[in-house]
Amino acid sequence: MEKRLENRLNTLIDKSGNSDVDLVINIETKAIAYSILCSIYAKGEINEMELERAVKKLDSLIERDQRKQRERDHALEFKNRDFQQRISRRKWI
């Protein structure tokens, strides 16, 4: 009896359609990068002009990364919308 129930549950889980899961983890490291730059400046390893240049470079890299992420998100959204439209269409015979 228990074997039959277990088998039925495995079938429900395996065939539920929820097996394809995409997971994206974004770790925000901007604060760490700024703190490293400030630490290097505080130790006297770089001067104020070099710090400002490094901060501007970091900002531009972050902006570029955000722009690329928006483009990827937009492409993924379009792809998902297209997929949803294809699966929702009925074929009339």
C-alpha cells in the first residue's frame, strides 16, 4: 500500500511541469568595491586624484553592467512572452 502511494507521489512531482527552474542570484558588491578604494586611499597608497579617477571608472563599469543587464532582461522578457503566446495558441482543425 505504501509503495503504491509513494509511486503515485513521485509521478505527480516528476510530471508536474515544475522541473525546469532557472535561478539567478545577483550579489551586490558595489559597497565592497567602494570600501576597498577608500581603504587604499586611507593607507596613502593612492592620492585623491587617483581615488576620484578610480571611483569614476567604477561608476562607469557599474553603469555598463546595469545597461547590459537591462538588455538581457528585456531579451528574456520578449523570449518568455513569445513562448507564452506560442503555448497558448490553439490549433483549430
